[in-house]
Amino acid sequence: MAEFGVVVASTLRLASTRVGPLMKRNVVKFSTDWISDGQNASADERATLCDLRIMLADQNMSEFHDLDAKEYNESVVVPAVHLAEGIATNWWKIFGARDVEHRALPWRKGFVLPDLRFEFDGSTFAVTCVPSATEHPTRLFWQEGQEFMTRQIAESVLSRFVERVVDKLHNEEIDDSQVELAWSRVRESSEDQAERDFCEAAGALGVDPYSITDADANFIEQTGRLFEDEALIEFLAGIGQMSAESSARAALVEWIESLQPRDRSCLPELADVAGQVRNGRAPGRSFPWVRGRRTARAFREAIGMDDGAAVSIKAVAEKLGGTRFARKGGPRGVFAVVAREGDDVHVHLRGRGRAKWASSAETFAFARAIGDAVCFPATPRSVINDLHRAERQAVGRAFAAEFVAPVRTVLNMWHDGRDVEEIAGSLGVSPMVVNHQIEDSRKYQFS
């Protein structure tokens, strides 16, 4: 093992099926076969030069066709230090950001790597590789693969790869390298829960926690008093592109701070109905879209809504005891805020105008808020925002789509010869929702 190292993670691979995820045990593996006679000018590159193999879904992503030499190769010859430094430097963004795919290619420092990507939704970590090609030299990477794993496994496999590179540098008596500095910061921050939470919040906001501005640090502290855990991460990730100096960011937080429990936001029977829905469902691991859709179907049944009935905010609110429910004006940045006050659930729905399209959008946002309250009952306060692949936002979107446009109803109308516009008009939803339901039914083979 002095000359050859392997970092392995056993994962549960999730495959889409009619009934949900199929568990298949696979391996994510980084292997480094060190090369001792490298001619690189940089000492850390010479020390970590290796034949690198990256395995996903039992396939070697490092295989490539050298079009100039007209030969196939099973590994890439690269200094491992640059990939390790990229992982260490971007650690908190990798695990804090949502709706962001982190590509390894920008970390390669001119060397050739397969197009490896990392993404975390707050629950499931995805490692993906897609086919790619390079010029000078002309190389074609044709393999593609994807693995899903828990955060714990992802942290384990990535940290062991970085640590192996750092150990190799130490063995070569190369100290104080950039990768060692970056990694020592990550390890030190990880040992203190409060500091770990702050670093991850900074990553969600899209900034480096070790060179953060006072404005961003104060903003994280302020929002940390409003939200907890994943709800905080998704809020920060959702507004990450707002400038630190933007008045919009401050206005949004001020609006959320001003929200108070009131009759017009209260849905007094929602908690009880949500409890009935959760108690009637068998626990199990599933994709966000599976969880959201199944819960929506059960929720419609629980409140006595026929699948063919169009959803209106007023009608649903009344079924949940909110006879005076009304939307509330506010700044852009979120569509709704869901708050739990004692035994009551409050939905502060941000109004977006009186046009017909705005009404459809507000209904969808309202349905997402209901889904959030049902699926994540322990969260004191959360937001409905623009994120798509963050876990609770993805669950909420799937819930809303099935709630306002049940796929069985949509497909029945579609098979009867009605077009998308007609179906959308009949259900009072946007054509985009109908299109998604039809496309997803084909993709995931559900009805």
C-alpha cells in the first residue's frame, strides 16, 4: 500500500422504478497508483503524480481514448494534489450549496480529468460523471455513471482521498501545502458543531467561510435566529445570488421577522390532517418526488377532494379551518413562509398580483407550503422558494404538482384527446404543471 492506495465507499444505489427506489449496493472508488519519477516542476505535483482511477457504478470513469496516439488507457496520469485541493477548498460549498453541481474540471490546473460532478440536496449526495473530450491532447472520455449515497458516506470517501494526498506530501517532507492548509481548516471547523454549522451556512450562501465579509457573517447570524438546520440552509441557498449590499436581502429578512401569527394565516386543522396522513403511510426510503406524490394523494383523500376537482386556495383553506385565510404582500425572494406556532400551522403566502397567471402561481405555492407542513412537521419555520433540487423544496414541488393536477386525472384527459391547454384550464393550473405531469409519467412509469 506504500505505492498504491484505494479509497472506497460502499453505497446504496437508487434506481427509479414504478414502486420507488431499488436498492443496489455499489462502490465509489478513488485509486492512486503513485509514480515516483515524475518530471513536474512543482514539488507537490511530483510527489502526488499517479495513475488515477475513479470508479462509479462499477465502471471506470478514468478510461479514455487517446485520439492522437490511437490507443485506449485505463487511467489518467495526473498530480492528485489538484483534485484534493479543489475538494478541500470547496468543502463547505459542496455540502452547503443546493441546486448547484460542483464540477471537478476547474480544479485540474491544466491536467486531464474526466468530467466528475458532485451535488448534495440536503439528504442524498450524488456523484456523476458524463462523457467529455479534450483538445491538445485530444482525449475522449466515453464512460458515464452516477452513484447516490448518504452524506456520511460521501464525507468519508472524499475526506479519505484528501487525507491520502496530504499524507503522501508529508511522506515526501512537503509541508504547508495549500491542500494541507485548506484541509486543516475543514477538519478543525468540523470538530466544533457551531463552527461547522456556520461554515455550512456560508457554503449555502456561496461564500468561503474563511474569507467571509462582515456583511455576510452578520447576515448568517441574523437568519440563524429565524431558521434552523436544513431550513436555514435552503433559505440561504435560495437567496445566495442576492448581493451582500442588496437592499432586497435586508428587506426580505425584515419582512419575515415582521410576520406574526394571525387568523388570516392560520390553518388550524392542518396539523391534525397531516398527522393522519403520516400515520397512514408506511415509512421507507424514497426519492423526493415519490414522497411528495404519495403524500399528496393521501392528503387529497384525507380532506375529501375528488381527483378531478380543481384546487382553489380558498376552498382548501376552509377545509383546514382557515375561513379567513388571505395572502400577504411582501418582497421577492420567497413565495411563502410556513411557521408552526404551538398546535397551529401558519402559512404566510406572499401575494403576487391579481392577474390570472399569478393566481395559478400562488395556488401552486400554497400547495407547496401545505406539502412542506405535512412532510416536515418538526421544523419551526421554513420557506418556499425558487430551489428545485433541494430536498424539501423538491418534495414540496412534487406534492404540489400531484395535489393541483393529479397525474391520473391528467393522463385520463390526455388519453381522451384533450390538449395541454384544455387540461390546464379545466384544473386551473399552468400548462407547465400539466406538461411536467405527462413527461414524468413517461419517465418514471407511474400513473
